[in-house]
Amino acid sequence: MRLTVVTPTYNEAENLPKLVSALFSLPLDLRVLVVDDNSPDGTGRVADELSAVYPDRVRVLHRPGKLGLRSAYLNGFQKVLETDAQAVVQMDADFSHDPYALVGMANLLESNDVVLGSRYIKGGSVDEMWPLWRKGLSAFGNYYARTILGLPLCDVTTGYRMWRRETLRQIPFERIQSNGYVFLVEMAYLAHCLEFMIGESPIYFADRRWGKSKMSFKIQAEAAFRVWQVWWNYRDLRKAGRSGRL
Ligand SMILES: Nc1nc2c(ncn2[C@@H]2O[C@H](COP(=O)(O)OP(=O)(O)OP(=O)(O)O)[C@@H](O)[C@H]2O)c(=O)[nH]1
Ligand SMILES: [Mg+2]
């Protein structure tokens, strides 16, 4: 299967070259699309250099400024759908997502429409160095979103995912409104409403290797409210089921 990894970057100059070489050492047919938002640390330049080294395998989408994860992914997905990629990966560039997990995810995608890299199924875990508050927030955030939306999934906020091309193509991107964590919840919910087969493959979520974490209570509190908006916005698709696919 031909995979393209879409990785949004904002100040990941240290991580990106290491990530790309780790990805290219996997036994997978894989390309990378970097979506950089004019990172002040020069990640965009680093990405261009990688693209010069691997002209067929690394592409860069430069955007003028920090426009957020939602549009970074949606712009990236659109670009990939113009190519012949058969599956599309969503992945952070900061090594929180172990590249090797893609092998298991690709296997599971054989029998699913989308695969979530899950921290909360058997075999999955989060960084043992995380403080208790952060572990608690992540677990609670998941429980909260899952319960309100009735999602039969263990990890609905994971940012590590693999989509079949056909699945992504049938999702109405233009309706997606939320950013950050809720963007991830919203996409999982869309896949669920549209009755796609969603698999979960265990991952270990490490803390970012370089750079500073931005996670906070404020981010989560806002997310908690927005989950209700997602529930309200897709009442039509909940009813429509698979006939709501594009
Ligand atoms: N292009 C783009 N990438 C972004 C933006 N915000 C975050 N990213 C990237 O998206 C990925 C996930 O963001 P992170 O900052 O790691 O978010 P997180 O893992 O929730 O929080 P950390 O604890 O800070 O790692 C990383 O590769 C970031 O560089 C953005 O506005 N635009
Ligand atoms: Mg991170």
C-alpha cells in the first residue's frame, strides 16, 4: 500500500530530519508531506532541504503563518488526495508518535476504513514521565468526548491515524469547524456517523523529544465545551449514516 504521512510542523526543525529518516527506514512504501506554517525556527527551510534530498518522497506545503492544525491537516489531505496515495497518515512531528507503530497500523488498515493509534487499548500507554494531572486530563478528556458522542472507541483524541484514501474522500471536510483536540474528536465522530469501520492499534505516546509542551487546562476546558457543538452540528449525519458519505 502506498502511504503518505502528513505531518504539520510548527518549530520542529530539530525533530523533522530525524523523523523523516526514521520513517524512511520502515518496511513501508511511504512518502511525506510536511505542512509548515512559516515556523520561526526555520523548519520550512529544513523541510525544503529534505525535499531536495528526496525529491520523490518529501513534499512541503508552506503556509504564511500559524493557521492551526485543522487547516494544516485539511490542506494536507487535499494535496495528498490529488496524488495516487492509497492511504494517508496523520502524525505529529515531535516524536510523540513512534514511527514504527505504522507497521501495525498498516496491517490493521487491511480490514478497516481508518485506524487510530490508541493509547487506551490493551498494549497502549502514555509517557510514564507525564505528571498525574496530565495523565488524568487526557484520560478524562477521552472519556468525556466518547461518552457525550457515544463513540465506541478507546482513544478519540489521538493524533496518530491512518486513513484509507476512499474514507477521507467521503468525509465532508468543509463542515469541519473545530481546531486542536476537538478537530481530532470531530473527525473520529464523522467517521463513526458515516459508519466507517474504525480499528484501533496500540501505541505508546511519548512526550515530545525537543521543544516545549503547550498543553494546559485552558485548552482542555475549551475543548470540553466544543464537544457539545460537534454533537449538535452533526445531528443530520447521525441519522443519515452511510448515506451521508460524499
Ligand atoms: N502547521 C502547523 N503545525 C502545527 C500547528 N500547531 C501544532 N503543530 C504541529 O502539530 C503537531 C502536534 O502539535 P504539538 O504542539 O506537538 O501538540 P501536542 O502534542 O498536543 O502538545 P505538546 O505537549 O506541545 O507536544 C506537531 O508536529 C506540531 O509541530 C499549527 O498551527 N500549524
Ligand atoms: Mg506533541
